[in-house]
Amino acid sequence: MPTNEPPRLRRERQAELYQRALKTLPGGTDSNFRAWGDDTIYVDRGQGGRVWDADGNEYIDLRMGYGPVLLGHGDARVDDYVNERMRRGVSFSLTSEDEVEAMELLKQLTGWVGKARMTVSGTEATMHAMRVARAYTGRSKIVKFEGQYHGVHDYALISVTPNDMADLGDAENPVGLAWGRGIPEAVGKTIIPARYNEMAVLRRIFERDGDDIAAIIVEPVLGNEQAIMPRPGFHQEMRALTKEFGALLIFDEVKTGFRFARGGAAEFFGITPDLATYAKAMGNGYPAAAFAGTDEVMSVLPDKVSHGGTYAGNRVAASAAVATLKILRDTEAIATVHAVGSAIQGELREVLNTRGLPHIFTGHPSMFGIMFTDTAPTEYRDWAKSDHDLYDAVAVGMHARGAMPEPDSREPWFFCEAHAREDIVDKVASIFSDSLDAALEARAGSARKDGHHVGLGTGNHVVSAAMHAGTDPD
Ligand SMILES: Cc1ncc(COP(=O)(O)O)c(C=O)c1O
């Protein structure tokens, strides 16, 4: 019997909602990523860095909607502005000053962007950026890295998130793996998979197919894989390689844009891409997104490339972007987010070191991951080598104790400005600590049952036994 049994979450109302929703929404949700079976969460409200589900359970929110809510839920500075602007009407399929101002702010913050256009989602933004790159270069192929997520259009769903790394093919010759059915083979063939941080593989790809490659699209960090960072020089080398072969570099800043720095990851890593996409964090959760590029590359619009959208630049999104980007420009909000993330990371490190557990923190203080491994991961394939079963158990155990990271060991924790006002650092650390102990205790219990000599207090052994199990992801 575990000594630190978590309080039970109330689930009655959500169980009802789940059964009801299943009759209408596939999986009971509007996105596959929220369909957690019987544990599917139905949210009631959020405020600042906290969220309440439909049964009234309260959590410190460490998902922040997968990143967009950079300031906090219900931020009055943004909401009041959006409210005021939306009363003038939201959708005209005409252009408002809000849109012009939002894209002017984006230019100002990034410094390198010449032209930009709004979309409603990150998916649309990456789809249009890829099309612009193809139109500008007259080439059809796009290089994309394994494990990187660029949304749910056909061109983005190649080699994203298999559990079995063998599906990705030989490490020297990765194969394109479509995520799910319905993606035409011909579309898949236009995407060339590469491995993040592996310059030799990338160079070989360019030497083989360089004449056909329009662009590399890259999340500057492996956002869908605990935010694994680039090796020193990786982005610079990639920038040089694309120039050498006349291809473009697309930074997908949907997660990093305005989170890493005012100018996004481009500023943080000192790289000037040719195109970039933004979404999360540019509207504090409102559906604002954009694709942007240099004047030269974006000059294919409007005459040579199709782009439109009834809701593109709608008043709600555009005014949310204006309010949010002004706050990011004029206040220390981004630095505050970094500080609270660093403080939490420091506390977690302490907890892990006390238990002697091998671990690596990945990513950036504003969105970091924890991998139970002693080898620094550099690419998606490294996830399989970490003890992700232990991570999953800890994350799920945290929910019951009042903090909500994503219960998938590939998704980083996200922080917002409001977290800094809410005195959550110690609370998150103690929830993490209790959940970790419970997970280790449960594992030691089952190992004892199976006759293995593993137990608490020998953290390293617990993990190495687990690492073995961890190579069989669920
Ligand atoms: C890096 C990246 N690109 C694109 C997308 C797609 O954005 P959206 O969900 O707004 O379509 C996401 C969403 O998680 C993302 O993280």
C-alpha cells in the first residue's frame, strides 16, 4: 500500500460529460490530443496559472493550453481590449486597423520580418509558409525533422510521433512515416525526413536532392519532444547549408515565438530565417496566428500564391494579438516567465538529486522537459531510451495532487507570467516530489512481486530497471 496515496479527484460530472460527448464528438473531444479515455478532462474555467475542471478540481496549470497562454488565463489587459474591439463587429472579410497594427508589432518584435499575414491556426500558418517557399523557389520538396510537429495538414503529418523508433527507418536513411490514414502517398513523398541535430544526415539529403528542396522547416527546439535544444552551431550550419543549396529556412515559431525572447527563437539563437510561423503566445490563447518572411520571399504574395481565409485577421484574434504583443514589447513579462520556470526547475533538480535519480532537463526555462535518463537527448529517437513510463506515472500522479503537466512524456511543461504572482514554486516541487515517490514506490512494489531486487533508496537501480521497461513504449 503506497504511503502517500493521492487525494482522489472528483470525476462524477466529467464522467457524465464524457459519456454524453462520446455520442457526438469522436473520442469525446475536438482534438485527438485531448482524448484521454476515461480520464478525459472537461474544463470549467481558468484564471491566471490555474485551471478548474467541471467537477471543481483545481490544478496549477503546467500545460497552458500547450503553450499559448503566456500571460495567464483571463488576463484582463488582453480580455478587456478584445472585448472593447469586438463590439465593433468581428468578421467582415475586410481589413481592420487591428490587423495592420498586429503585423506591425510582429515586425517590430522580430526585427527581421518584412511582410506578414494572419491566419487562424498554426496549422494554416505552416501550410502557407511551405507553399510560399515552394512558390518562391519553384521546387517541391520540404525537409522536416523527425518528431517535429507543425500542425495537422497533410504535409506536416510525416514522421511526427511514432512510439516505435523502428518505424522511422534506418538512422542513416530515415523513411517518411505518415501519421494516420488519409494522407496521399504522393503528398508524403514531397516531405523528406531528417534527424534533428544530425548535420551529416542533413548534408547527405541535400547532396542527393538539393535541386528539388524548397526549404527546411524546423521548430527551433524539438517542441514536441520535451523541447530538446539544438547542439551549439546546429542552426548556423543549417542556415549555411540552405543558402549553399538555394533553399529557404522556415522557423516554425508556433511554440517558441515570443516565449524564448521578444524576437522568438530567431533572436534567441541569433538566426535570420527566410520565413517563420507564429501562433501560440501571440494572442494569449485567442486564435491568432501568422506566417511571415522577408520582403523578398513574401513578394510572391498576393499575385503568385493563393492565400485567404474568411477568419484570417478577424477582429478577436487581431485585437488579442495587438494587446498581447504590446505587453510583451513594453513589460518584463517574458523575463518573468523565464524566472518562474528557472525557479521551478531549480526545486525539481533538488528533489531529483536527493533521490539520486539520473535525469536531464531539456529545453528553455519557459518550456522545459524532464527526461529520466543519464544521456543528454539530441533528437526524437532518444525519447525511446529514456524512462518515459516513470515520467508518465509521475505526471499523472501530479494531476491527482493538484498540478497538471501534460500526461505525455514528450510534451514540455509551460509557464506563464501569472505563475510568478501565485507563489506556486514550492507547491509544484512538493507535488512533484510526492508523485515521484509514489511512482517509485509503486514500481518497487511491482518489482518485488516479480522477484527483482529493486527498492526505494536505490534510485539509480530503480531507474535502470525502468529504462529497460521504457524501451517498450505504450
Ligand atoms: C511548432 C508547432 N507548429 C504548429 C502547430 C500547429 O498549431 P495549431 O494547433 O494552432 O494548428 C503547433 C501546435 O502545437 C506547434 O507546436
